[in-house]
Amino acid sequence: MTVSTQQLTRVFKIGATELPDPAPDEKPEAALRYHEIAYPVLKSCALAEGIVEGERLVFEVIKPQGKTKG
């Protein structure tokens, strides 16, 4: 029996926008920070658990809840 491993490509998903992984050797949170210049909202976002979709590992970006008075 032969066991093989496959390297999944990480992708960060913000709504319908998918961002490539700029630093595959780093943790997902650290790699996402490279996109903060183009997407300043990422400074206050979190990441959901990665989900395997085909040959990709997709991390959903969770935006912070809007604040309301009340």
C-alpha cells in the first residue's frame, strides 16, 4: 500500500473575492496580513477554519460585527 501526500493551495476568501496565499510557509493569520495594504479591513478580521475544496484549502475571512447603539 502506497501513501501519497498532496500539498493544498491556500486561498483566503472575503465574500466573493479570493486572495492568493502570499506566504505559504507561514501560519494563515500571518500570511493574510500581507494583504492589509490593499484591504485595510483585514486588520480587524479573523479567519474561520480552513475548508478543503478540491485541491485548495479555503479560509473564510470573518468581518467584525457592525456596532449599534442600544
